Amino acid sequence: MQETGNAGLYGRARRGLMLGTAALALAACQNGLDIDLRGGLGGFSTAEAARQATLDRPKPDDRGIISYPTYQVAVAKRADTVSSVAARVGVTADDLARFNGLTPESRLREGELLAMPQRVAEPSPATGANGLGPIQPAGEVDISTLAGSAIERAGDQSVAVTELAPAATTPSSAVSAKPMIGTEPVRHKVKRGETAFTISRLYNVSVRALADWNGLDSEFSIREGQYLLIPVADQSAPVQRVAAETEPPGSGTPTPLPPSASTPLPDEKTEPLVAAAPAPAAGTGETAAAPSPAPAPAPSVAPSLGDEQTPAPSSAAMDFPVRGNIIREFSRGSSDGINIAADPGTAVRAADGGTVAAITSDADNKKVIVVRHSGGLLTIYSNIDAIAVSEGAAVSRGQKIAEIRAGASPYVHFEVRKGLEAVDPMTYLQ
């Protein structure tokens, strides 16, 4: 497996931005919710990912090094900084910090991973490892791997002939050590806007496993440019599957023929709404007075989207969160919602009544609000500021929940989700 660097894979991660945001803080809420959202809160569930059992992260050597064929990582110890890890593994603090988007003085959590900017000596029993060389799949280990660490330790030293000691001085563990066998995880570099939840959904693993493998904090915080190891699936554990609840196309009861197919429809007898004017009376040339026709109903006027907070038609399922030009439309696979331009400080209002399920920030440090509605619907509001509600609060339709944040392009990003699926918000707003 290789590091995810192609645009297609990152594209799918970016497309999941706001869906992950809907899950993000629901998991971060400290109200006893299942961290993997297997309860299906608001129709949202990551049960499939939670059912994907994963292996434990391999144990590092005494230096903290875990080695794979294409990269190495260092695991921080208690009270470590980037500088102390660099000194222990044998690289410069500036290089290690720069490669991980940190500073040499950055303090690290116990178990936090740092990607190595260059390879160092491979783990071996001499460094406290349980085997030799990088962890790699069975069947791909050759004799060069067994001797690799010894060759690296020897360097350019000359060969000297000395008298052998009476007893073997090489530790028996080094003599009998075997190559370390395992699967190399995908190494994912965090892009702007991604969250731990969007990444866990992208690879179908639980966010808890992702946090355990990478030493994330209780808020599952990640940063742009950070390298994450994707937990390796436990191939020996059966993956539970949900049985399909729908029949394949073409099965089931055939559509019955309508009655009109065999029996003609009855003749329709219509009655005029207004009686016809009587014929002129004989010899007078006059007609009887006819009733005045009812006035035609006034044509309906479509609401102007440019008027600030103009009420939506009563038939609309939801209100616009703000009034303004739609500068980005919904497009399945590339844009999971719409962007509505408005001046900074414009009130952002709840599209419909519901409960504030989550308030959080994405990896770009932009505020996000998730509101849960009846019928398994979620609405998501991002690129906002001045939050006016709290988690768990009930909100009514049209209630102010935040304001448009200042920026070069002020707008609100608005999504509607039904379960896991992003749907076109305009079907609810019109």
C-alpha cells in the first residue's frame, strides 16, 4: 500500500468535508454519545466503519521507531518535544519539525506519531525491537533484510581480526531474531478542510482506531500537513454485513393494468361555472342582465431572494439560512451543498426547527453548526462566526444561530443531509 498522494483520493476526502463535519462534533460531545455514532443519531451512522475490526499499532523499538519499507515513523514518549524525539532517533530537530508542520519546541502527547523526514537505522534487537528490519508482508523478506541492520551499523569501518572470546558475546536474541512481518498502512497527509471523521469514513475505519494509532487527543484534533497512519484491517475478523432490504430491479409484483385498458372511461358530463346569457327577448333586441364574472385572482409573486430575510413560501420545507446570491450550486460528487453570498455579520438562521446536535470547527478552523431535524434530516452551516446557540439547544425556524464570518469571500455553506446522503438543498428551499 502506498501513501495517498493522488488527486482523486484527496478529492473524495474533500467531498466528504461537511459530512464528516456533521459527524465530527457529535462524537466530540461529552454527553455519553457513542463515539462511532452507531446509534444512528439523526439518521447518521458510521456502523459499517465501526464493524471493520483493525489490528493494534505495532510496538516501536526503544527509540520509538516503527519502520516500514517505504517510510518510518517515531512514537513520542511522555513529556517529549520534537527536539527530544529528534535527538533520540538521530535526525535534526529542524528537519523533523518542518516535515511534520511543527516547531522544535512543540510538546507532544504520549503515543503521538511523527513522520520521519529520512530513514534511520532499522529496528533490531539491539534497539529493543522484536525482530529485524522494516515490517513487511510475509513472502517478501529476503536475506538482505536479515543483514541490513548489521550492515548499517558497520558503516565504513575496517575489518579487524581479533581472537574470539571463550563464549559467544552476541546476544542470543540477535542471532535468532527474525524479520518483522505485517502490513504496511496507508500514510495519509491531512489536507485543508479534512477532519478525523472524514478521513476515518474515507478508509472505512472507526475514528477511535484512527486516534489510537496516531495518538490523537480527546477532541480528535488534526492539523493540515500532518501524516496519519490508517489502521490496518484485521483480516481474520469477520466483517458483519447488513442484509439488503430492497429487492433487485425487476422482482416483485407486476404493475396491474389500469381499468381503462379494458373498459372505456364513462362519458364526462360537465356543468358550466357561469350560466350562459339568455337569448334576446323577441321584438326587444335586449338581453337579460348577466351576472358579473368573478374577478380573476391576483397573480402570485415569487419571493425575492435579494431581500434580507424575506420569508420563504409557506409550501417550502425549509427557509434560506441567509438571503443572497447563490455563488456555488449543489453538484453530486463535487459540492455537497450550496454557498450563499452575504455581507459579513449577516445573521445566519436555522432553516427549520430542530436541535443543535454539534458545534465545532473543521481542520481549517472554521466554525460549523449541525442541526438535527425530524425525519432523519441534518442541516449543516459552515464559514460562520459569532455562534448564538449552544449544543443541545432547541431552535425554531428562522432563529438566528450565527453570523457570516469576515473574509475575502463572505458566504455561508449550507447542506441538507438525509441519513448519510447529501441532497440538493434547493429541493427543500423552493
